[in-house]
Amino acid sequence: MKPVNQSKALFRGAFILAIAALITKILSAVYRIPFQNIVGDVGFYIYQQVYPFYGLAMVLATTGFPVVLSKLYAEQRVKSDHEKIRRLFFISFIILQMFGLICFLFLYFGADDIALWMNDEQLSILLRVVSIVFLLFPITSILRGYYQGKGDMVPTALSQVGEQFIRAFTILFLAYTFTKLEYSLYLVGGGAMFGSITGGMVSAIILFTFLWIRKEWKIIAPRRGILIGNFREVGVILKALTFQGLTICISGMLMIFIQMADSLNLYSLLTENGYERDLAKSIKGIFDRGQPLIQLGTIVAASMSLSLVPLITSARIKKDTVFLNDKIQLALRVSIVIGVGASVGLWTIIEPVNIMLFENSAGSSVLGMLSFVILLCSIITTIIAIMQGLGSLLFPAAAVLATFPLKYGLNAIFVPRFGTVGAAYATLITLAMVCLLLFIKFNRMQSNLPRTYRFLVPVLVAAFMMVLFLKGYLALTDRITIPNGTERVMATIQALGGVSSGGFLFLFIIVRGGVFLEKELSLFPFGSKLRLLISRKNRS
């Protein structure tokens, strides 16, 4: 019975972390909308220019390093070697703190040069504020790794949610307060970036609180002379953190590298090609409206697909080929179906969505193009997760790392000719190339995986019917006027009505078309309700 209980604990822990990740991603996407409404497009530009640097620290603290530490700790915990456990965490903390210190020094003292690279010297203050986060991530990584190694995901989950909630609250509170006091938008941005520090501190406090309440500090507390005669272990731990931890971290930085490239050269390319500085800032801020839309669109596909990864890992270990192939195909189908539905649906109703969320329709055509990033990101994220579940870490990390030079170079080609439309082209081409690379490698890894593409027919039919329906819906509702209603009120009604009705139509055709089996639908949220839509011939 023990293996069964361990298996249940594994999936329960994975479920808890998946829920926490879902909540934090929703919070991370949603707060940007009222923030943009408070500070405007120029203020949003200022914030988004520096956000990718915070994103790097966030990924380091939540993905690769805690995962590797949890594995190393679990191995020592089985052996009940308490001294090795203490050395593991002490050595890991020293290594990560040195890494964090290097990142801090590079960003703090290099802030002026980076801001100059961005062609906006006033961003240096924001870069210095966000650099402090790199001093905080090592302790949260260590403590999350400790609890995950025990199989207790609750402290990690609460620390992630608490961090994001306090960060979002700080950002919105300071943005509103500083704007009312008529401070410079760069000071407003600096206040918003301070939220990354308060969030990181709260995360550490939550984790330390669990240590204190449970009296577990003595388990990982270092002792005098702990490293004497044990320098070989330093190399082993350093290798694990470097080759496993960093590769997993890099694999989770897909959109961060895309945003980083835009931060470093999109604004400067606009100004170099004739745009007045304030106008270029506003245009870049409008382009950045796509980030929360993309993030919201990819949440469902990523969460549903990633929830299948523990099953894939377990099947690989047990060498259950049939079950493994079944779950891999299901994960890929989920990512494509939801990616197509979200991308096509958002593209169709992008104008009312833009007005509803950001007050006006500026940049709707560019944002409509960026909606297809959702499809590419959903597929890429799923393939990376599957490859990691199959034990491949280096290739996904290399492919994701390649996004930065690709995007940066393509921006330099397309932006001077097409402006932010060119930046959208660059993003889509970059992600398409990375997706193709990963797909080729994945096919080679899983050469025995049955290839079935018949499900694409009902998916394309569903997308086409949804577009027709939504175009008609928008044409009809455009003729309706609400007494004393503003354009934004009408856009909100159109957007929400379009999302619900268009989404239901797409889902109905997908389920009736037999894209998913009845037993597969039972794995999804509200699966019992979805099963009612299955046609009789597709019922098991």
C-alpha cells in the first residue's frame, strides 16, 4: 500500500502547486490592467521596460532551483543523514546567494548602462530597485526546496500566492497614491517595482513562519565546521544546481526573453526611426497591453497540460508505454485546442476587449496579431513540460534561450519598416521557429508515438464557426445603443458576451466532434458537465 500512498501524495502535491501557480499567474496578469488604467500607456511602458528583470528573479525562486533542491533533499532524507542534509542546504544557500549577489551587483551598478542601451536613462532608478530582488530569491528557493523535498507543498503554495498578492497590492496602492500626488511617472514606476521587494519579503516570512511553528529550523541550521573535509560535496551540489536548476529555470523564461528583447531595443528602434520620444513611449506602452492578454490566454492551456506531466513522469519510470503515449497525445491536444480557441477568439473580439480593459481601441490590430502568441506559447510550454517529464532538460533550455537573440535580431529587421506591427511579426516568427525546433526534437525522442492529426479537422471547423458567429455578433451589437452608456460600457457587454457565447460554441463543436474521449473529459474541470455534450456515437 505504501507505493499507492506515495503516488497519491505525489499527485496531491502536484495539484496543490498547480493551483498555486494558476492563482499567481491570474494575479500577475490581472493587476496590470488597473495599473495601466491608473498610470496610462507611458506609465505602463516604464513598468514593462523593467519587468523582465523581475521576471528572471521570479523564475529562479519558483522553478528550477527549488525543484533540484527538493530532489537532492529527498535522496538524503531517505538515508536519514542529518549532517549531509545540513551541508546540502548550507552549501546550496552559499552558492545561490553568491549567484544572487552577482546578479544584484551587475544590475545595480550596470543600471545606467542598461538604461542607456534602452535609450531611456531615467529607467536606471527602476533597475536599481528591482536588483534587490536577486538578494531575496536564494532564501525562498532554499525553503521551498526543503518543503517540496518533504512532499509538503502547502508552504510553497502559500508563499507563492502571498508573494503575488502583496506585490499586486503594493503596486496598485503606490501607483494610485503617487499618481494622485502628481509624482513623476518614473517615480511611480519605481514605487511599483518596490512591490517586488515587499512580495519577496512576505514570501520569505511565510516560509520562515512554517519553520518556526513546526520547530524545523534545527533540521537545516548549519553547524560550525560543517564544510571541513567535505569540499567534494560542494562540486556535486554546484553541478546539480547549475546543470539541472538553471536549465529548468531557463525553460520557464520563454516570454521573459521575448519581453527582454522588446525592452532593450523596441523603444530605441522607434526613436531612431523618427518617432518623437513621448510618442514612442506611448506606442510601446500600447504594444505592452498584449502581455496580460497573452498571459491570461495561456493560463488555462498551460495549467491543464502541466497537470498531466506527473502522470507522464510516472509512466516513464514504470515503462508503461501505452499509458505514456496516451497522456502525451492528450496533453498536446489540450494545448492545441485551447490555444486555437483562445487565439482565434481573442483576435476576433480584440477591439471591444481592448476598450473594456484599457479604455480605448489603440493598437487593436497589433494586439490582434499578438493573440496568436497564445497558441504558440501553449504548444511550446506543453512540449517543454513533456520533454522534461521524459528526462530531457538541456535541449528545451537551449531552444528557449535562443528566443532572445532571435527576437532581438528580428526586431532590428522589422521594426524600422513596420513599427510595432514589425515587433509583432518578430515575436510570432521567433516563437514559430522555436516551436518547430522543439517539435522536431520531440518527434525524434518519441519516434514510436502514434501520429494522429484527425482531431485538427473539428478544431479548425470550430474555430471557423466561432469567427463567423462572433463577426455577426459584433455587427449586430454595434447597432445597439445604451441610454447614457459610454463606449467602454458597450465594449464590456460585447467582450463578455462574445467570450461566453463564442467560447461555448467552440467548446460545443469540439466535444461533439469527438476531439476528446469521454474518459479524457473526466480529467478536466467540470468534466461531468462536458460529457453531457458528447454525441451518442462517441460515448464509451
